Amino acid sequence: MNKADLAVLERAFCCEIQGRMFQGKSKRITRLVEEGYLEQVTRQDRTPFGILTSNGYALTHAGRITYCAFCPEPQEQQS
């Protein structure tokens, strides 16, 4: 896992925390889907204008574990 792959997983993780879908079209994302770190998802939301269908990517359990394993340790604050 290189830095660019971890950056994609980090962006997907941030999107997940913010409650939105991660979207992109790069070859790196396609490769991470093939390797099982991301999965393609479709979400349907009800809006005042009808049903809105969104396509994007979400982290799999393997993607979350891999991303968290490479996270730096938090630094302790000095008083």
C-alpha cells in the first residue's frame, strides 16, 4: 500500500464520517475496488422533487482496517 492509495482511502473515510458518498473516476479507485478495499454503492434518497439516485464508493471492512492500521499515532498535548 503506497501513499497515494492511502490518500484515496483517507478521502473515502472522511466522506463516510461526513455522511456523504465518495466519488471519483481514477484508475487507482478501480484498482482498489478490484482489490476489495472499496465497493461501488448506489443510494436512493427521497427529495421534494422525487427520488434521487447517487452512485459512489464506500470503504469495505478491509479498507477501514487497512486505513486505520497505517494511521499515525495521535500526539499527546503538552500542558
